[in-house]
Amino acid sequence: MLTHISISNYTIVAALEIDFARGMTVITGETGAGKSIMLDALGLCLGDRADPKAVRHGCDRAEIVAGFDVGAIPQAVAWLQERDLYSSEECLLRRIVTTEGRSRAYINGTASTAQDCAELGALLIDIHSQHAHQSLLRKPVQRELLDAYAGHLPLTREVEQIASDWLRGQRELDLLTSTRDEQTARAQLLAYQVDELDALNLREGELGTLEQELKLLANAEHILKASHQALELCEEHESGVRKALQLLSGDAQVTKAATSARELLDSAAIQLNEAAGEIQHHIDSVEIDPERLEEVEQRLADIYDVARKHRVLPEAVGELHLRLRQELQELADGGERVEQLAGELAELAQRYATCATKLGKQRRSAAAKLIKQASTVLASLAMGHCQLEIALAPRSSKAPHPHGSEDLEFLISTNPGAPTQPLGKIASGGELSRISLAIQVVTASSGTVPSMVFDEVDVGIGGAVAEVVGKLLRTLAEQAQVLCVTHLPQVAAQGHQHLRVSKIIDGKSVQTTMDALRDEEKIDEIARMLGGVKITAQTLAHAREMLESQA
């Protein structure tokens, strides 16, 4: 519920703070005193567009703070918690507007957007006036109101979830099938390319081995000739080294240098012998084989041709093979996913049809009941000639829709014999307020909104009908907090709390104040509303009687 509001430097309000109680609060005052200023200021906290011209003359900025008790509003608590904005059961919405046109919004002290304030505000309060906050004109609000009244919200959530799952799956299926022809052509090309690479059967490391083998085979004659020459030289030099070793091995060769020389010559002889052995092994491994040379050249030519065809380096052919095979498998998996999705969508569509049909039947039943009860209330509000209708039209698309298989809209005819039309096109501001009042009274048990504001619901009525309006508002206040701006004493007398708006002119400036009235002050205000300029003892007695009848 709305607990308090603080307004600073807004239009003709210098500073205003007011606390609100549960039940029904009435706001009265002379015409032009500024009764709607509080509602306009509250609208700013709820995300309305900021107007720099609304800043009080001579001031730099206007500031409005609205406090709400959200302890009994689980939807609002959940909204705040999801955004890490919940601190306690008290929620503060703050809006600052500067003369330069800048506007800032805060939720519990954290900078927020006007859209955030509007989303949260929709969970906290509903303003019914002749201005922008006519939520009943919005078809989504009408649908939610009927569903809450019918008490089948779990079914609506189930329908919404099934439809959302179906739509998500359908988008994936559309994405997979939108390029099916292209995918088929791509798969055929990939299959051909993978078959070609499979046939090539290039093994890891084979390219390097073949290139090395080609060098040996292509140069075999030269390699063998050079190797034999090297072998002969090794054998010749080994013989020379051993002869030198013999010459230095006599008894006379006893110097240290001779000993070192013998060791080196002995080592050289051994290394030359080992080198000759390795050269012989090398000679034995090399052979002149024209047929094998041709095979290696052809194998390398095949590898090089495939590499050129795919515009990759020969050493990247193996990697290309793996990548193309993986892409081909993904396309094959995509085909399997299409079949899987088709089955899932068929199952979801069947579940949706069952639940949506059930929801539609319950909506039609609830609509008939709501129309009957609201029409009775409208008759008591001197609008018995009105014909209320809740149209449930099948959606043009047969695809599952999150809000069910029918489009819902409240229609009204305010003249006998005239066709029903949407509320915003046919009802005047006062009529719309009373229609909204009737519907809210009927649906109050659903507890859709914890606080409601009615701005001048008494336009165009008087007498006994005005008293009925007051009683209806008081009845509604048993289920939710009600704030009502009124000109009629019959309505004002029904309030649990009475606020009076006054305009003060001191010759230099104008400002608006709002005061909570005590019992005697309530009598004076009701008498003013009854008696006009001159208030008599009879008028005061009548006012007292009206108030005492509500005690």
C-alpha cells in the first residue's frame, strides 16, 4: 500500500508531506486548489514523462518521493529481489526533475530507469482517472483481470510455458530448415570431397617420408658413386693412420708428445673404421629402383593435386580431411535434430490445444459471470443502460500463443441499441471511471492490485447515485487501499481518512497544501461541499449526520 508521499517544488507545491492509511482515503478541496497535483506527482514516481515546466517557479528542481509497504505484495518483493533492490518491506520510489530537462529516477536509493519504475509501479498501485493511467483500457490488463477473477492463473501460466517452449522450438526448426536446399547441396559436395580424401588415405607423417624417399630414389646413382668414393678414402686413410701408428710405436718413442700422438692416431683409426662401416650400411640401403621411384612420384603428385584443388598446402591436407568430415557429420546431425524437433513440436501442440481449450472455456464462463455482476453494479451507478461485453475472438494464427487461443477485449455500449466498442473509443472520462469502479468492485476479491486511486469518479452524477459510488468505494476499501479525489459530499463522507487540499496566496506566490482532517474539520469540509459559500447550522447538522451514519 501507499504509505506516504513527499513533494518538493512541484508546480505550486513548495513542500508537502502526507501519510496515508489503509481503507478509503478521500481528497477534497476547492476547484483549482490542486487536488490532482498529488496524483500527477505520484505518476512521476511511477514512470510518467517528466516535464521541466512542472518545476516550481524560481526553483532549480522538483523532487517527489513515494513510499510503499510491499510486505503483502509478493510479486513486488520478487521483482525487487531479482534486481537486488530489496532492502526491507518499505520501498521508496524517488524522482527528480530539473528545469534543464534532466530527470533521474531511483528505487530504494539505486538509480533506475523510468521504465523500471513503471514496471514496479504496475505491481503497487493502479490509478483510475481521466488521464494517462487508465490501465483498464489496455487489453493485457483486461485479460489479466479476467484470469485473476476466474482463479485459473496456474492454468494460464501452464499455457504460457507450453506456448513459449513451442515458439522456441519452432524458431530453431525454422532456422534449420530455412537453408535446407543450401545445406543439401553443401552435404553432397562435402560427401564427394570426403570420399575423395578417404580414397587418398593420406596417413600422418606420410608426406614427409615420401619426400625424403623421393630424394634418395631420384639421386641413387649419384649417392652410390659418392658413397663408394668416400668408402675408399676412409679405407685408404685408415691404412695410412695405422702405418703412422706403427712408426710411433717403437721403444724409442717414449716422450709425452709421442704417447699423445699414438692415442689420437688410434682413435682416428677406430673412427675411420666405424665411418667406413656406416658408409657401407648407407650403400646397402640405397638402390636404384625405377619402379619405386615412379610409385613415389605418382603418390606425391596425387597429394599435391588434391592440395591445389582445395587451395591448401600439401601438409594441410590431413587437417582439411578431418574438418570436412566433421562438417559433414554436423549436417547429418542437423537432419536428425529436425526430425527430433518435429516430434517435440507435435507433442507440445497437442498439449497446448488441450490446455488452451480448457482455458478458453473457463474464460467464457468467468466472462459471463463478471458481466452479470458488473452490470448489476453499473445499474446502481445510473448506468443500467450500458451493455458490457467481453469479446473472446479466436486468434487469426493457429500457432500456440502464450496468452491462449483467443484475443480478449472489454467492449461497452453506453447508448441503447448502439453496437459495443472498445472502452477507450466509446466511454467518457466519468463513465470510464464508473465502469472501472464497477469492475474493480466485482473483482476485488482476486486482490490484483493492493492500492487504487480514483480521480473524480463522480463526474456527471449526484444524489443517490453519488452515495452508491461512495459505498462501493468503501466496500472496495475492505479489499484494497482506495484513494479518491472527489467533489461530492456523499462520496467524501464515506472515507476512513479525509485529506483537504488548499491553495494559499500571499500576494507574491501561490502554493498548495494538504492536511489530514480531524473529526470536527471533516464536518466543516463536508458542510462546505454541501452548502457552498454560506454554511448554515442546518448544513453542519446534515454534514454531521452523513459522517455519523458511516461510523
